[in-house]
Amino acid sequence: MSYILSYILFFNINIFYFIYTFNLFILYVKCAIIVLINNLNGTETVMIYVISNCTNSKKLSPSNDLILENYYFNNIDKSLTKWKKNINSSISDLTPAKELYKGHSWQETLKSIDILSKKFKTELLVSSAGYGLIDANKQISSYQATFSRGNINSIHNFKSSTLLTPTVEWWDKVNNFNTSILNKSNYIFITVSYEYLIAMQNTIKELIETFGDKIFIIVLSKEKLPKIYDNHILRFDTRFNSFEKGTINSIISRFTKWFFNEIVTYDLELSNKILQNHIDNFLLSFPVYTIPNRKQLSDTEILNIIKEQTKNKQITSKTKGLTNLRSQGYACSQDRYGKLYTKIKGGKNG
């Protein structure tokens, strides 16, 4: 009897071991298949986070309590408290961030993500003046707030209550993004305008301290940036516009699209030195591009010009009005002029 029991026990143990080993084998095969599929698709296990700034153009109109010009510019603390309360409690027309923003720059940003995704797993994060740093899939309400100067909804219109600039103070208090959730073994490309690089500096400093040389900051501006950025900057200039014509407002997003395509096409190593050399060698082929020296105006100044333009029907469309404005030596983007023109005309399309 004991012999039979021993045999049964031995048999059961071997069956268990076989099943356990077989399951491990199946798991190994599944993993191998996933890796093979990724390799066939040209996708590596490396993941890249891309941080791009939001756009002023949005598909939906915001409620009055999410339009910055309706706040008290003489009291940033009071306005910040009110803004955070309103934006965090808003359930008005919630839309994924990547679907809310619109315009040429934003379309170029989305295209650049599609290109990079051919080789790497890619996640888009948005630097928003209204929300802080957010996932592009986050459901948000429309709003009007920006770090860009010369806009009626600009955070620059505040006076800071501390030694910080108002944009830095605003960002630090609006931003709730937990950077610790980002995988430290991955890479980050930051492709935002100068004003956003300044506003976000404490968050970027935190990312640099965590990710080290895996952080890349795409920069057009020659203006002074925080010193901690120095070893992470990938700099280009307006010669890129001699390669691909377009507005200066969209040049960073257009360059990023080209740059990501170069990384994918030529399998460039994600090294600051190698990437910067590639950019420099490319730009050598193109002449210096001279930016028209036009005077920057505030929203109020442009509104006054539009009032004069539309007086007695001298200007009857946005296109003619913008052309006339620029011919006088003033700078204004098409989107900005269009919104201000619509404001004067009471919502009628020109």
C-alpha cells in the first residue's frame, strides 16, 4: 500500500511540475512573440514623453469663469485661488485635451507624435497655462489663459506677490502633475516656446534632476534660459524656415516634426551631442532667414486698429484686415487677429 501511495505522490508531483514548466514555457513564447512583433513593426521598448505647450486656439468656447481677462490682475493670489477652484470643478463640455486644441501648430504637434510612434512608444503631455502639465488624453474644459505676452488673457498681466515672475508663480500653483509617475528609464523631449520654458522652470528642473541626460529641450530663442537647461538644449534657428516656409509662431512644432522624422529615418542615437551635430549639419545647407521686424502690439491696441479698419466698411474681411495691419509694420498672428476681429464684429465671420 505504501508503495502505491508513494507512486501516486510521485506521479502528482511530476504532473504539477510539468504543468508549472509548461505554463512558464507558454509565458516565454508569448513574450517572445510580443518582442518579435515590436521588432517587425520597428518599435523599441524605449518610451519617449513629449511635452508640448497648449495653443490659444480651441474648438470650444470657454465659460466666462475660465477666461483670464475676467479676473483681478492686481491680485494674483486671489485670482489663482478662484481660477483653481473654477477649473478643477468645471464639467462644462469636457473634451480630451488633444481634441480641444486646434490650429496649424497643434496639427504639426500631433503629426510629430505619429512619426515618433513608428519607432518608439510615445506619450504626449501638454503644458497648459490653465491646467499645468497634463496628459493629452485628460478630459478638460475650454479656457483662455496663456503665458505668451501681449495677450489680454496673459498671465504676464499680473504683478507677482513674490520675487518670482508672475508666470513662474502661476505655474507652480496651478500645476499638480506628479512627475514621479514617469518611468525614469525613458526619455523626455520638451518642445515648448520660450515663455513656457520660463514659466515651467521649477518643473523642468525637477525632471532634469530625475532623468539626467535623457532630457532634451528643443530651443529656438537665443534669450537667456535657466543655467540648469544648458546641457539639455537642442538648439536650432530660423534657417529652418528657408527649408520649410511657414509662420514663426509654428516654427517649433514644424521643426519638431522634421526632427522626429530624422530620428526615426536615420535611427539616430538619443544623445545630445549626436542630435545637435545632426541639426547643425542640416542647417548648414540653408541661408539665414530674416524675420520681418514688425512691432508687437497689445490686444487693446489691435482692437483699436480694427475699429478704425472696419469704420465705414474700409475693411470687410479678416484676411484684408490682417494684411493691412502687417503692411503698417505691426505683428499679429492670423488666429489672434481673427479672434479680435470677431470680437469687434460681434461674432460675424469676416
